[in-house]
Amino acid sequence: MDKGTDIKLIAVLLSGGVDSAVVVCQLVSQGLKPDCFYIRISPVEDPDDDLDCSAEEDIEMASAICQRYGLKFEIIDCHKEYWDRVTRYTIDQVRNGFTPNPDVMCNRLIKFGAFDEKCGHQYDLIATGHYAQTETDAEGHKWLCTSPDPVKDQTDFLAQIYDWQLRKAIFPIGHMTKEEVRTIAEREHLINAKRKDSQGICFLGKINYNDYIRRYLGENPGLVINIETGKKIGMHKGLWFHTIGQRHGLGFGGGPWFAVKKNMKKNILFVSHGYDPKSAYKQKFRIHNMHWLTLPISEALTALPQEGNASPSYAITFKIRHTSDYLPATVTDNLDGTMTVNAASPIHGVAPGQFCVIYDEKHHRCIGSAEITL
């Protein structure tokens, strides 16, 4: 937390995992007494549907942590909001051939959105177990900053939250590594100290992604063509089951194959033979729908020297997927609502609909994010 913050009321969002449990432990150790909440969401329209993944174990873990510290615990039902705001976005993006990120939208629209509408507005600060940090500059601007644990850093998942949400957000374990968090949990004998981290998309749990997409979009068979030879190598069951750059799970003989392009109008999936085809890489791509967290990039960063009336360019680092790598690049403002990212080297698996998350050169401050458009 920023020093000198006048704290009145803190809400903690508990997931049932070790990270948010240690958040509670840390706040209590500072003499604070936060109220704790579990947000119930579901990947299906009907929460009683047999496809729904049970949250009972998560709730049991979260409740046990609160009982131990004598804290208020409440379950907030955001099922309808999740379906309307996140699940529909995901399905629509997939249907249109894009690569969505529901985890990113969940933070913006549910954890710091719907929750705030329901009861979070009563609190001064909202604490989560994200691996991220914040800092306030001399002008009073609050910035989202990266965690010292590059593998666990989650600033990319927070890069679409609004500025007012960032002002309320605190990340009490953001300055720690995962190993340090586990050590505290074991030292304090927390019930979920050894519980495994959740994997995959936040709302699916143990549900297979393709089974989920098939349930709502069905199948739409089409040709699979070798982009080098133009020859048919098989049939796909629907373009929405495949992402650009995908290698595993394509299911075609004579591989390995990479998914490198989709023709949505003709329902064709183009693949490339070989482990690392050139066609799977891009060095320059456009982004749109820019979302700046604290200040526009023109105010957050200093433009590079330019000649004449050239469009302003900035030295940045960026991510297009959740990895520990921050990739160097320049980004140029096209002055038409789009920007062009020119990476220092070719990048694998650039796909429309993905979020390109932009950081400063030292990948310390997260400046914002935008959707990739090719």
C-alpha cells in the first residue's frame, strides 16, 4: 500500500487460493480488519446447469480464513453480470475469429466493476491477491507497476481496468515472489498453504475449453489448407476451436503443423508445415481501442526524436500473452485511432483480438493495453 494513505474501509476479494489468503494475513498483521468477499461466477447461463463448476471448495477455504481471523465474510453473486459482460464478450469474439482474453475483462467488469456496483462502493480500497504493485508519482498519479516475480506478474491481466478502479486497488502481496507467499502461508499454518494454483481461464475451472465453445457455438466444418502448397490436408470442426500460432491439438497427420491464418468468409484454416514456419511470425502489427491506465501514452512517455511531421513514436516493452518476457519495440501513433507496434524481432502467434499490453522501456510501469488488429 502507498504510504500515508488514510484507510477507512478495506474489502478483500478472496478466491479460496493461497494468494488472497496471505493478503488477509498481511493486512491483519498490520492491525487492519478488512471485510472479505467471495465473488460467485459461472461459465454457463444457468447457474444450476450440470456444466457449472462447483465453487464449494473455494468458498469453504475462504470462509475458514475469515473465521480464523474473526473477519466478516460474504458471498457476492455476480453470475448474471459475468454472463452478460464477460461470457458474451468471449463467445462473440471467438465466433468472429478473434482471440479474446476473458481474464482481462473479468478484472475490469467483475472484480473491480460489478463488485463495486453491488457493495465495493462502500469501501475505500479493494485488495486482491494479484502479483502487481502500485506507486504514486509526485503529481499524485497512481500507476500500475510490475511485480518482482516475472513469472507470476499479473499486470497484463489488470491492464484494462479503469483509472478509478486502479485508484481503489491495492495488492498487498504484489512485492513478493510466489515462494515468499507460500513461506508465509506455511509459517502461519493457513488451511490452503499447499493448495495448487488454478490453471487456465478463470471461469472455466475443470471444464474443457473446446467442449465449452462447442456447447454455445456448435461445429462448423471447413477446409484445412497447407498455406505453402495450397493443398487440402483435412477438415476442421470450426475455426473457433483454433488460435493463430497453435501447434498442439490440431489433429492432422504428417505434422507438426501450425495454425497461421483464418479466412472467416470462406471458413478456411490455413496451416504451415514445420516446427517454426516464418509465416507464424510478425514483427509489425496494428493495435486499436487503446486503453491508458493512468495517462495517455503521449503524457506517460517521452516521444522519440523525429524528423519533420512524422507521427510520434515511443520506445516501449510489451506482451501479447501471459509470459515472463517483456519484448522491446517502438509504437507509433497513426493519429487515426490506431497505433503500429514495431517489435525488435519477429513475434510468434500474433492474433487479432489479443490484448497488446504496453509498458515503459524498463517494464516497470504498465501504461495500458489495446486490441491487436491485422
